[in-house]
Amino acid sequence: MAKAPSLIVAKVGSSTLVDEHGALDRAFIRSLCDQVVELAHEGTHVVLVSSGAAAAGCDELGLSERPSDIMTLQACAAAGQAKLTEAYADVLAERGIPCGQVLLTRRDVVDREAYLNARNTLMRLLELGAMPVVNENDTVSVAEFAFGDNDMLGAIVAGLVSADLYVILSDVDGLYTANPQTDPTAKLIDRVSEIDGRVSSMAGGAGTSYGTGGMASKVRAARAMLAAGIPTVICRGRRERALVDVAHGVKVGTRFEASAKETPHELGRKLWIGLAEVVRGTLVVDDGAARAVTERGASVLPVGVVETRGTYVAGDVVDVRDLSGTLLGRGAVRYSSEDMSRVRGLKLDVIARFLGEDAAQPAIHRDELLVF
């Protein structure tokens, strides 16, 4: 039997947390907390990334459906966040476990120091025997610094605390070969080792009025975790003892199996770059550079860059795409967009000859590149 994980990040979506009337399902929350307590007694810590604040706020403010304007959504999040955390805290307190609320925006993890502070807070809560409940701080998030959905927020948190396992508790059983709601021949995929175009095409859109992420966002998060070496499981959250069974190695849902070869320090730095940072531009590379990056773990060299897009400065994070537009990775670029336009397509010795030795460097060094 595989070794039990010592630290799990579990993300639970709004559509799983609320009942048919859109109110928080207290019975489900109690069941989920019972599983967390059971795992804690076995030596497995859980960080819970919980959606549901806006849904709880709609109920609290007497709104019959999720609003579409940002101001009302943020008001709902403000009203619902306290209600959501209180629901967890009340149940956990009965079982002798404290609950700590951590609200994040992407701005909080873009800055390296703030990123490490968030990590230290989460780890200290765990050391003190508390269960952290993490959510996006929707009341102050702006479009540029929003995570977009909590599937990716959960992935960022999993990387931030170096989790052994990331579990997405959803309203679906996992990834299917097709949409099971419309295709009776669709089959559940129990294991994925690589996310290619075929796997990505199997994902659909958001499934309920309360959730913001669909299977596509879950697969994107799983792809990031594959790159990070953190196994990910997507499963139905309302399945009895789903979280405990996943932790015990029971075959539940779809498991995305990862195989990281890097040290935790290298991994943490790359995760911060690849997941937390705001992307400022794109480098398009030729086929040879694409193979070198994906197959040999090479740096991105200027000679392999055929196009640069966007405006950025040295140190900003950019996407790396191949000629077909496929996202290969994300990394910290060492040239500004203006300089990149001048050196792209040139070998390092040519750059050194005309611009000096200091200017002859990789466009993105392998140590600062997260390859998807």
C-alpha cells in the first residue's frame, strides 16, 4: 500500500457546497469536516480551499440567483464569507480542531515575499493543529489579479505548501471521454499521465449557476500539478467518504499522476513563476526549441525565438508557445520586449559580439521555467 499523504490540499466547489435552493448544505459541511478530523487523527493534515462565499452571500442577502455585476458579486462575497467560515469553524470546534481563515488575491502571491509569508502562515496554522480554510478575497479582487476560479487557486496553494496530494471535490465523478450528460457512451477515465490536446478536448464548461469553473479549469489545474510533481484527483465531492478514500489510495474519480524530478526549492520557485505570477507577454519558439524545452529540459535561447508578443521588462513572466500556439510553459524572461525583438533568432556568441558578454544570456533560463 502506498504511503499515506502527510499534507493534502482539498478544493471544494460551490456547486458541491450548496443545496438545491442555493443555501449552504450544513449536512455536507459536517460530513466533510468529519473526514478532515478522521485524517487528522491518522496524521494527515488538510488545507481546505473552499468556494461558496458568493453563493452563501446570495442566500444571506435574499437574492434568488447569482448576480452578474461585479459590485453585487463582491457584496455577496463579503456577506457570505463570514457565514461560510463560521459553518466550518462551528463543526470543527465541536471536534476540538481550530479553524483559520486565509483570504488571498493573486496580488498577494505575485510578490515573492508575500508569497512566502502566505506559506509561513498556512504552515504555522497546521503546526498549531488548525485547519486553514482558504478562499480568494473576492471583495477586493480586480480582474488583472483574480485567480479566475478556485481550481487554480487550489493548485497554487498546493504548490505553495508542497502538498503530497491535491484533491478537487467536484459535482462530477471525474474526467470522461465525452460529456456524460449528452453522450451515453462516455466512459470515466481513471488515470491520466499526460495532458495533451486529446485530453483537453474532453473537458467542457461550467456546469451550474453557482460555480465558475468547469472541467476545463480542473484539467488546467491538473496540468499545472503534473508539471509540479503533485498528484491530483478529480472526484465527486458528495460521494460518501470521498476525501478519506482518496487519501487511503482507493480508486476514486480521475487521478492525474505526476513525477517531479526537481528539488522542493527548485519546484517552489518554478511554481511561483508559473502559477502565481501575472503573465505579461509571449515568446513563440520554433520546433527545435520546443523539443529542447519539453524533451530535454533546456533553457529557451534567443536563437529559437521566432516571435515576441506583448510589452514586458526583464524579470516579467511570459508564456512560451510553439508554432501551433500550444502553451509549452511559463517563465521569467531575461530581456525586455524591446531587447527581445532585437536578439530573437540570434545565437549567444553573435549577441555577445555586438552587445557584450553580459547581454548574451538565455531568453528564459531552465531554472526559471515551468514546463507544462
